[in-house]
Amino acid sequence: MGETGAAHKSNRLRQLRAFCQAAQTGSISRAAERLFLSQPSVSLLIRALEEDLDTTLFERRGPRIHLTPAGQALLETALPLVEGMDHLADLFAARLGEMSAGALDIAAGESTILYLLADYIKRFSDEHPQIALHLHNVTGRDGLALLRAGDVDFAVGSMLEVPTDIDYVPIFSFEPMLITALDHPLAGRKRVNLEEVSRYGLILPPRHLSTWHVVDLVFQQHGLAYDVVLEAGGWEVIKKFVELGMGVSIVTSICLTGDERLAAVPLGEYFPQRTYGVVLRRGKFLSPQARRFLEVMDSDFFRRYEAAVQGGEGTAVRRTRRHDANLGDTDFTGHDRSLP
């Protein structure tokens, strides 16, 4: 009886691991690849789990599978347990005060990596050189896809709306700024009004990103026409063309180091602050490596996280039921209608 019970528990873990991989990837074949099993083996494990629980966990629609409500409930219950088992060695080492190995995967956009994360990455790597740190330079749909598939521990970026399966914990706030060439008529001003800005050609990120949509909305609200003279991807590219006098731009102060040959004027009277923070899959198990990096970023992070999970002030954003919600600026998360 004891051996049978032990075998059943071992098999249950295999069933749950197969189920979680299939749920995260939306594919039996991809789950099989990750688990180094055959597709029939994964299908049998999931079917046995459904029989044991007397429920249907997936709806099959051609090659894709979709969670039923019961499947979603099981995923939320089982995934932290499975991830905890998979990180048992790391948890045990951390309990002993050691963190001698392991890996950490972070998703972020190029701007976030350059302007926000670089110093934290350096500090973390200096403190824990034995931990393999992987940076995934992604935008939009790819960032959330990596989170949902369990391919990264967390992401760092800016979010305007938060899907129901995602938690967003804002940590940093940055001001909207008008940037101009040093010899521009608006350079050196402490304050400008939007009508003055509208007289000059704008250099903006591509129109599928949220920056464009925010700029467009604000100008419309003030009944002002504007002209975009150049679309360019990436803050560094935009700053270069503004420096050359090709136009002015509206950026977030995260990208301004103070070393640029540019003039900058606050536009907080017209445009909202932009927050940046940590993006997590709801219910995600956090490895000791991930927890340590988040504490390096913000020693008060887990209090903020608890507030965010509880729907308190930590969320600071509107949660939406759409699982393809729009995400923050030109880096990690883009306001792309084709994307998350």
C-alpha cells in the first residue's frame, strides 16, 4: 500500500508538470519538447489527471488547446507547487544562507535595460557571479508571452493596463519632457505651452507604440493639430535626430542622462508621469535568485507586491479583462494593437 501510494504521488507530480507545461505553452507538442517526452506520453498524463479529478481541463481546438474554467483553477493552484518542486535545490541552498548556483531570466526592452536596469544588473552580478543571468530584450507581445510560458522569472517595464493574469508593481516614476536642439527657439525655457510645441515638427516612436497614442490623445484634447516629421525607433535614435535639429520630441525622463547636447523642458502640465516596475505572472513562484534581484532593485519590493496583489495602491494601474492588454512605451511593452 505504501509503495502504491508513493508511486501515485510521484505520478501525480508528473501529471501536474505535464498539465502545467501544456497550459503555459498552449500546446501538447511544445510541452512534450520541454519535458523531453513524447506527445502521446504527455497526452496520457493529462488524460489520467482529468480522470482522477473527474473533470475536463482543456478544450481541444485543432492543434491548440485552451484551458477550461476548471483547468484555469487547477493551473492557479498547481503551478506554484510544481515550480516550487522544480526549484527545491535553490530553495534549500537559500535556506542554508547559500546562493551558489542557479539562473535568473529577466525580460525587458532595450531602453529599460540601458537606462534603468544596468546598475542593478552590475550590482547583482558582482554580489552573485555564480548565478547565470539571462536578459531577454523584448517588446510587446513577446514580453508577456515569455512570462505566461514561464520562460522568464519576471519582466521590467511600463504598463498602461494590466491583464487579469498579470501583476504589475510600479517602482519608479519619470517625468514627461520636451527635448529640443540647443539652438532651438524653445531651448532654455522653464515652461512651454502645448500650442507652442505644436508649431514645430515632432519626432516620435512608431505609431503602434503607446507614446504616439498618448501624444495624439493630449493634442486632440487641447484641440491642437501637430505634424510628425519623422518616426524613429528607440530613444537614442530620437535624441540624435533632435540634436541634429530635425524636430522636437516628447520623451520620458528615463532616457535623459544629462550628458546629451539637448535642451529639456518639463511637460508635466500636459502629459502624465510614466511608471516603470516589475511585471509578474499572477501566482508566479519566485526563485531565491529572483527574490534577491528584486530586493536589489527595491528593498521594499515585497511590501509593494503584497499591496499590488491585494489590489491596493501598489497596482497604480487599471486592470483589464483583455489578455492582450496594451503595455507601456518603446521598450519592454508597446501599445501595439497586434500584440499583448
